[in-house]
Amino acid sequence: MKSGTERGRELGLSIALGVLTLCTTLWAGLYHGGGEADSFGELLRSGAAWRAAAAHAVALLCILLAHEFGHWFTARRHGVRVSPPLLLPGIPPIGTFGAAIRMELEPMRAGSLIRIAAWGPIAGFVALLPFLVVGVMLSEVKPLPEDVSGLLLLGDPLLLQGVVLQVHGVIPEGQELFLHPVAFAAWTGMLLTALNLLPVGQLDGGHVAYALLGDRAVWVSRGALLVLVVLGLWGYPGWLVLAGLVAFVIGVRHPPVALEGPVSRAEAGLALLALVLFIVTFTPAPIVPSA
């Protein structure tokens, strides 16, 4: 049991990181919404750029907090002690490294672990959907400039492809959809959802895999690590960085937890839904090299 002082420190850290992440996501929003500004000073004086930055920050923070509170409420419902959500500030172009929540893993039902792990990505996914649709509607289809070296070209998850097709139809060759900052916040939410659902260690997907397979889940984690290395060598080099974090920081093996009780159909359904969310939000190359 934590003392009042410890809980106060956790809450203070959560608030401080939240304020800092608000600042960094605003900064990233200015990066995306200030394309018409010719100088940094003009950017700071642009009301339109600040409105776009605020829209980006609000959308992204809503997605992140929905994800973490999905974990938090489910964990509390199952009697598992958890910390307040911790938002992680970052730098442009994204402005955040996501969010985290500290959970005291104790012996529990395998189904409870699935529920706690899966409801975070599900809640975050539900939150990002309206931002994705509205953001794509606000985005514009424009001709690509001759020199694309300064553009940030993004990989398109299946979900984004589907929404773009419904809203804008097939994008003509030589043109591209330039994402509004709200759409970019939703894209970031999809990327973070997919990363969290990797079946590795104490990531959300790692919890689900461990709940289903027990110690055998380590082989799934090793397979996921191998796939990241292959994608990094023949596609997006950033996966090599993530593979290194997995191997040396996160850890491939899930901490031992004495799981008890069977998994219900509803809980197996949540695990399957988590897999579907991973498929529709994952992209093999989040950043596409410009020609």
C-alpha cells in the first residue's frame, strides 16, 4: 500500500509531464500548421498556425489519455494498483513519445490481464477515429512539388487508406494528401497503438500474448523482434532502434506472473480485437524516404 506522500508525488509527476507534453505537442502542431510562414517570427504571430497547433495538441492528448485511462479504469476494476497516466514529451514532428502507466503485476486471472492490456488500445482507437475522419476531411489534395526533399512523407496504415478513399477517392498520380494537424495527430495515435500492440515484453501486446500462452509467449516476442530487424534492414531503419530498445530496455520476456483461471470467450474476443487493431494501424515504413 502506498502512502499519501507517494501518491502525491506520482500525481505531481503526472501533472508536470502532462503540462510539458502539452507544450511539446503544441510545438509539433506549429511545425505542421505553419507551412505558409516565411520565418519563425511570422509563425509565432500567425493565429492560423496557433489554431492548428492547438487542434493537434488537443487531439493527440485526448487519444493518449483515452488509451491510458482505458488501462487505468480496467485495472482498478480488477483490483490492480496502477499509477496515474504519465504523458511522455517529445520533439517534432510528433511531439511525444506516447504515454505510460505503472502497473503492479501480481498473480491474477489470465482473462483479467487481457482485459487490462486490451482496453487501453481499444479506448485509444475509439478516441482517434473521429479525429481521423475530421482531420482527413480538413486535409487537402495538392500536387507534389518537384523537390520533395523537405517533405515528411508518411506510411499509410490500412485504416488511413480506407478513410482517405471514402473522403477523397483515389488520389491522382503526382498528387498527395497533405495531412491537417488533426489528421497527423490521429496518424500518430495509430502508430503508437500499433507499437503498443507488438507482442513483446510488457507492451500491451506482450501482456495479451503472455496471458494466452504463458512462458511460451517468449517465442512470439523473439519472432516479433526478428521481424523488426528485417523491416529495419530492408525498409524503415527506425525499426532497428526499436528492436534495440526491445532487446536491451523493454526486454523480450514477460515478467513471471502466476496466472490463474481460464480465459472466457469475451476475453478471447478482446485479444482477437487487439490483433485486428494492430493490423489496421500498423505500417511497415512509418516514414517514407523522399525521392
